[in-house]
Amino acid sequence: MPRPSRWDDVVAAAARVFSQKGFGGASLEDVANEVGMLKGSLYNYITSKEDLLFAVVRPDAEELLSHARQLHAKDLPASEKLRQIALVHIEIIDRHLPYVSVYVQEIAGRGISQEWTDMDREYMSLVEQVFVEGVGAGDFDSALDTKMAARSLIGALNWMTRWYEPGDPAQARAKAAQLSDIFLSGALARRKG
């Protein structure tokens, strides 16, 4: 379906409403009121409420996964890959907090569809692979539970949707560096000397 010119406004309104009320608690009338149109006019843009949900979450989820795939292919130390994963994740939160909040609340780990389950698993696997690479290179502790480390990092990043105040890219970069330092200090191999 071609999208009329106000499509971005509709998606932004849906992100705000779904973020505040939850997908189940929000109505299309709430979204229409937020964007300043009649409820029936929304059907010029969507075929269902679910269509609107996926429009809210898809671009950022695809951007995050694309960056993780590109990073996986780069020849960088695991510590640098971890820093870049945190940076991209937090920059997306900084730019699109309501959208990411909706993803975390309504999609992540919920088995909504095979497509979304596969995307979640791939991202988790790519992040875990960073920890596996670090262990393999001897940079990360050989006893590190790489699956737990990946889940913990992603969980910490996603939890930022609950407390982070967006709008300051410099703050986003600083938070990414600090979070990376926290995870790296726990993952790094301890040299005996």
C-alpha cells in the first residue's frame, strides 16, 4: 500500500501512544487523536493495528541488526566490537526512544512471529559471537559464559528505555563508553604476573 505524505507523522504518533499505553492498551482512536486526524483516516495508511506496530519497530530493529552483521564481518578486536555494538544500540535509543521502547515492550522475546523471533536470535547470536571471539583470542576470561554475557549486555542496553533521557548525542556516546567499560572490566582475562 503506498504511504501518503503524513505517514511519518502517523508512525511517530503510534510510537508515542504505544510507548505510553502499551500496544494492547492503545486504540487506533488514541493514535488518530495523537496525530490530529479522524480514526477512519488511519486506514489510508494502514490495514491493521499490527501493521502500525511493525511500522513503528521495523526500521530501528533492522538498522541495529544490519550494524551487528557489518561489525561481525570486520577484523577488529572483540573489545572494540563490543564498544561499537553498545554505541549503535544507544544511539538508536537516543534518536528514537519511543520506537525502541515499543520494541522492547511489545516484540523482544515475545515470539510475535517467526520473523521477529529470528531477528532477535540473530542479534543475540552476533553479540554472543563477539564474546566468543574475545575468549578465543585470550582477551576475555576463558571461564566467561558468553551466552550470559550477551544476554546481560543486551538486557542492560534495552533497560535504558526505562531511564534514559534522549536528545543529547554526546551523552549517548558517553553512556555507551561507560557501559562498555563496565562489561569489559568483567569480561577481560586477568593476567597473572
